[in-house]
Amino acid sequence: DAGITQSPRHKVTETGTPVTLRCHQTENHRYMYWYRQDPGHGLRLIHYSYGVKDTDKGEVSDGYSVSRSKTEDFLLTLESATSSQTSVYFCAISGTGTTNTGELFFGEGSRLTVL
Amino acid sequence: LAKTTQPISMDSYEGQEVNITCSHNNIATNDYITWYQQFPSQGPRFIIQGYKTKVTNEVASLFIPADRKSSTLSLPRVSLSDTAVYYCLVGARSGAGSYQLTFGKGTKLSVIP
């Protein structure tokens, strides 16, 4: 399995507090992704990165920001958490060099509850 | 961006072959088609990937017609352990050097004894 870890795995927080989720990889993959998964919606892309300091928005990026200051880490930040952001968050990695053909390797997920 | 459409759910008996079709009418020339399997409380896992015609590996086959507007995942002789959600994903290129990968809602396969 690809070396990808997410932290924290579980978090409970209150509305209005900032939250940061971390994704760490040991595979030197270029592309990293943050998804959220909710019942009835499948997996929805929040943000993704195609290199250090290179990021772009996905389909549900409002209320989220990301940063990638080094290859191995991709951070997802909720500046002011809301109850609608209660979800399971998955990080994924893909690709080496300039090639990315959609083969994603996923982390174990981070379950976030916003009260 | 290429969007995908799959059946929401399917049921099958053990030992039968299961075919799950995904529609992707707006697929781009450079896009690949990839299928994933997801069990509860786990991240999705890669099953198979193809560009055109047929691809087969040890767990599944993928059929892609010439127009590439759809694809069919075929699982031979399913067992109870194949009960999972299956996602079709079509790669999309967004901007220079980027690669946005968007999932559909998936097909929940239930295998019945």
C-alpha cells in the first residue's frame, strides 16, 4: 500500500473554530487530493495539488483552504468550521513525474464532527 | 469536466457475473477511465483502468466501446466479499500541469447468498 497517513483520524470541534487536517505521504507523488464523503453524495473533490505551492479548487471548495509547502504534506484548513462540514475527509495521492492517469491511493480518512 | 453517471444500486447472487455500466458522454481525448471499490469505513481502492477496448486483470475486466462514451466494469463470479460501492472515474485536465479527478456517486453492489 502507498505510504499515506492522515491526521487526526477523528476530531470533534465546535462551530466557528479553525480546523486543520494533515495528509502526509512518503511516496514522492506529485499529485495530492482532498475529498469529502457524505451519505448520498459519494466522494466530492475539495481541493487538489499538482506540485509544491501549486493548488486548485475542486467542486466543493467553499469554506476550505489548502497549502502544500513541501512534497510530502498537504494541509486542509477549515477557517471557521460549520456543521455542514461534518464529514469524512479522504486524502489521496497520484502520479509520479509529469504523468497522472487517475490511479489514486487513498488514506484511511479523517472523521470530523462539528457541533 | 467529464461527468459520470452510474446506477445507484445493483443486487446479484453469489457466483454470478456482474456488469456495472458508467456513462461519460463528455470524456476528453486524454482521459483514462478508472474504477474503484470502496468498503465501509475505508478509502476507495483501485480496481482497473483503461483507455479503450478491453482491459483484464486478476479481479475484473473493463470494456470500453470505440466512442468511449461509456464503460462497463465486469466482475466474474462475485462473492459476498464483493459487496461494496463501485466508482467510475474519468480523468479531467484543468489548467496547465493540473489533473482534476472527480468521482460520481457510485454504484452500491449487494451480493446475496
